[in-house]
Amino acid sequence: MANMTNYDETLANFRVEVPDLFNFTGDVIGARAAETPDKIALIGVEPDGVTINRYSFADLAGWAHRTAHLLRSHGISKGDKVFVQLPRVVEWYAVLLGCFQIGAVPMPGTTQLMPKDQSYRINQAGAVAAFCDEAGAARLAEVSDDCPSLATRFVVGAPRDGWTEFTAALEAMPAESAAVEPTRSDDPLLLFFTSGTTANAKMVQHVGSYALSHEITARFWHDLTPDDVHWTVSDTGWAKAAWGKLFGQWIIGATVVMWDIVGKPDFARMLELIAELGVTSFCCPPTLFRTFAQMDLSVYDWSGLRHCTSAGEPLNPEVIEIWEKATGTVPYDGYGQTETSVLVANYPSLAVKPGSMGRPAPGMIVDVVDQDGQICEDGQEGNIAIQTDPWPLGLFRGYWQDDERTAEVFQHGWYYTGDRAYRDEDGYLWFVGRADDVILSAAYRIGPFEVESALIEHPAVVEAAVVAKPDAVRGNIVKAFIILAPGYEGSDELTVEIQEHVKAITAPYKYPREIVYLAELPKTISGKIRRVELREMA
């Protein structure tokens, strides 16, 4: 049975109890280790895609205790910032859970960060310690002298001069339990850096109750129970890992899957693992669903899969149709930000309107408002915003050490997400685009997503992104960047054919007047299209 059988009743009645004192490692992992020590909490897949290790809640608690001892032995304590740049390895969990246990504040970063990115994050936050894999350690070594706050460095992998090898150091720690710091639910928990699709990364600090907010993510959007095996495909450096690999899943008591993918993913093996690992709930970004839609999905075993979700960017309706036909499951789109937990989503208890973001999550008052904070009429485009009185669970309090940016997004009793949408007569929200991405052409407002969805319906198009190109007559025109499907080559004839296709299925003024064919689209290291780069190219 779904966790949400009646959306309106759930919206009206569901609440998460937030205690004054809360420590995720002690109160969730520790409690589960005491109650069900042998239950599998984590399935770790090695880079070869074949070697599989299973870890219990008792294992997680053991890692946390040893890491807590290790951190304290290096003088790291409550409130200290810890830079964590590790791939999808079990050590990532050990570090985060150990930090939470003593009240230190981990700063997750993707393994693709370069030296200038590392030093920027460490210096902005004043981090006192760093955990890196071998490649990350080599990069950080280039700039560590320019990071005066950085006193301690751990490496996962081969020993390195000036660094402590984490695995060996952990094994040397005492096995007995380490004290759990009595942290408050409003104490700092995590420090994220945004993915920077339109500007430099901002610092987003969440407090302890943020972990509790992801019960909503896991229970209602992922539809999880303790019997489920959930796999969110995400790099450990982004908030999506907190959404799908860490907090809500283990609050519910489900099992989490993590594959340490090195290099380009083996997509066929990924789909095989869904059946082999008994995955019942699967979440991945639209980029992967679009890739899967180009494969022969009929050759895989979908008998155990019951629920799928997608987030990061809106999922195109035609991809939803292909996936549902092959697997019998509908990808339930969800929406949120680094600054929040899930805000808007589709749920099993509601009909899915393909292409829609869905409806607001329980505990969140989300609406479409104008620049003055007034709620827009149905069908009227506006800003996606979250009401801040009362303050919703999971919403950050502001950009850390940046009052100016904070003031820009908190206005009129709302948090402005920076995204545009409209609401239909049934209360569903429909994404238009980032406020910076909406195209103004000859007095028309054109949302990139609608044009991209039309483009991807053409059989020649695997992926597409559209941006504004300045034009002397119209102000701007729509320019499309397209990745072609195998067997197609860019030509003037194909360009005209695609343009006519878009005119036929959406308003004619929205068609791309220019099309460029690319081998790949520029993306952030979290997989989102960097339209800021495309605008520069245009």
C-alpha cells in the first residue's frame, strides 16, 4: 500500500515531530543498530559492477563510532567544518556519520572539483580538515598551502606524505562506542555548495532538522517502507545524495544501494543491477532516463521494480511514455533545490500529468507568486515560492555569510526559488524555466522546457537545450543545441524538418530559429545543463 492514499488528507494532517535535541547518527543509525543490528542498510557495488558488499545498520554504527574517535583524536569537534571529496564509496558514509556524531559539519564536494574549487570551498568555510580520494588529494596538495585553516588531511587510498590514510587510521581506533554529541535540531548539520548553473557556487548550510525533513522525501515521493531497496543514482558531492542515499531512507528503515561508478557508466549493467540487487524503488536524473529511452528496455527484468522517481530537471512526457511502456512503472517527477528538501512532486495517490512537476509536498506551502508576493491566478506564469510563516521543515535559513543574496531570495514572506512555473486548475505546477533562462522574443515569453520537450519528440533528437540569442529585430530568438540519435547527421534539411516539427506541436512562435548540432551539452558536475555556457556560445 502506498504511504499516501489520500493527498489532501496527508497534506492537512502529516507532521514531522522535531525534538529540541537531535543527532542523526545517534538517534537514527544508533537506534536502528540497537533494534535491528543485522538488517541490511547499504548495498555497495564496486567499480567493476560485479563485486557486491552488504552492510548492516550495526556496521554503519561501528564506522561512525570509529570515525568519531579518529576525528576527536585530531582535535576536530562540534561546529568544525570538514571538507569531504570522496566518490561513491562506503568511506563517505563513515566520514559523514562520524561528523554528525560529534557535531562537526561536513562539506560534501564532487570528485570532479579542481584545485581552485577545493581552495575556494575550504577557505570560504574555514574548513579544518579534508577527506579526499587519491586524485582529489593530489589536486588539493597543489593549493593546500593557500588554505591556512586546513590543519588535518585524510586520504582514502594509497598513503601520501603529509596525509593520514583513512582506512588504516580507522582500524586503529578503539572498537568501543564513542560519545554522541548532544546536538540540537537547529545546530549546523551540513554545508552544501550549489551547483552553479548560472553563477558561482553559493554556501547553503542546513541544520539538524533538515535530516528529519527527508522523511517526507522518502515516505511520500520515494514511497518507501522498511522492506524496500532504494537506489538513487547521484554523485556524493550534491544534495541529491542527502535526498536519496542518506537521511530519509534510513529514517524509514529501507536499504540503500550505491555503485562506485568510475568513468562513463555502463548503462546496460545499471539496468541489470536493478533486478539483481532487488531494487524496488529507483531514482535517477532525466539525463539517464533519456539515455535508457534509446535502449532496448524489453531485455531487462522489471518484475521487482515497483516505483521510479526523477529529479534535477523536468522529465519530458515522451520519455515517461517509453519508460512506462517497458517497465510498467511511471517515473514520478520531483522538484526541490540544494536549499530545500522535496518541494513539489508526483505521488502514487495522484494521477500523473506527464510533464507536470506535480503538487506541493506535505509540510510545504508552495505556490506561484508575482514579484510583490501576490499569488498568481491559475494559468498565470510566476515565481515558484515557499511560504516562510511558519518556517517549513527542510528550508535553509539563508546563504551562509552572504546577507545580500539572502535578502534577494527571502521577500514578502516567501522564499523565491528563482524558478518560473504556472499552476493549473487542479493545483498541479508546470515548470517554465529558471528565471534567468526564460526567453523574451518579440514580446513573447518562451519557457525553454516546453521547446526542449517538443524537440525531443523528434526521432532524430536524443537531448536538447534552448537559450536566447540576441536579435536586432525580435530582441531575442530561440536557439537550440541538439545531440542527435545514432544514424542521423546534422544538415540544413534536418534543421528545417525539426523546426517544422516544433511548429506543429507547440505555438509556432516558439520554434528554434537556429539549431546547432553538438556531440555533448555542457553540464554542471551534477548533470544539469549549463545554459549560461550555451548563451555565451549563442
